[in-house]
Amino acid sequence: MSKLTATIKHEFMEMLPPTIFFFVILHIVAIIRVLMTKGTGLTLPTSASVTIAALVLGKSVLVANMLPFVNRFPEKPLIWNVGWRTFIYTIVALLVHYAEHLYDYWKEAPGLVAANNKLFAELNWAHFWAIQILLVTLIANYCVLAELARVIGRDRLKTLFFGPLPRKPDGETIV
């Protein structure tokens, strides 16, 4: 296998877990948005746009993880890195979430500033923040799992989740 092929394979395998995670959670968010806005006449994202967003977020996580300040607390208890990464990814999710709404208003407005003013005036902020709270919760879950995988190793984490777990001589499961 050439070095380029090996690099592409490695990058793809690194991008796969966050992409799958965001694919699932963004579809959950889209379903919740459909349920929250049923009967309001609002247009909602399609599965294709959610999939593209998941790919973008998966790649964004990969790029963000290469930045030196992302793994800021490697020697401290896991909660430090979980909290820090959750904060960083939440800021990105907030910007993407806001930009998604701004884009919808920009399609109808004569310019970006007018679209932003219309968004501020017309957006259902309770729905916006409800979705943002859901995203923060799901991002925090992702960060916990990512930190556990970093510390105990992906293979060990997969074994703990999907088995088979090794047994002690007395028949008790080793964890």
C-alpha cells in the first residue's frame, strides 16, 4: 500500500466515528425539530443536508483535534478535556446552527444584514435554544466517549461495549 493510500485510509478511519455520531445525532435533532415545528409551516432540513452537515462536522472534529489547544489537559482528570472539548465543539455547533437559520432568512432578504435583522425579529428563540441544549448534551456525550477511547484505547472500548469480555478463572468478567 502506498504512503498516500495509507494516509487517506488513516484519515478516513479517524473521521468515521465522529461522522457516524453526528449523522445519528443530527437526524435525531432534525426529527425533534419536525415534531417541535409541526403545523408551523417552517421548512426543515432534508436527510441529504443533514448527512452533508454530519460529514462537515466529522471533518471539523478531525481538523480541530489536530489543533494544539484542543487536547489542553491531557494529564488532568478526564472531565477537564471533556469540558474543554464540549465547550469548543458547542461554540462551533452554535455558529453552524445560527448560520443554518441565517441562510434560510438570507434566501428571502435582500442582503446579509437584512437577513440577520429579520432572523432576530422572527426566530422562535425558545426552539433555537432547546435544540442548542440538545446539541450540547449530545456533544458532551461524544466528548466523554472520545476521551475514554483516548485513555483506554479504541480497541479496549470496543471490547467493553461489544464484547466478548475476557473471563477470570473463577468465571467473573474482567472489566
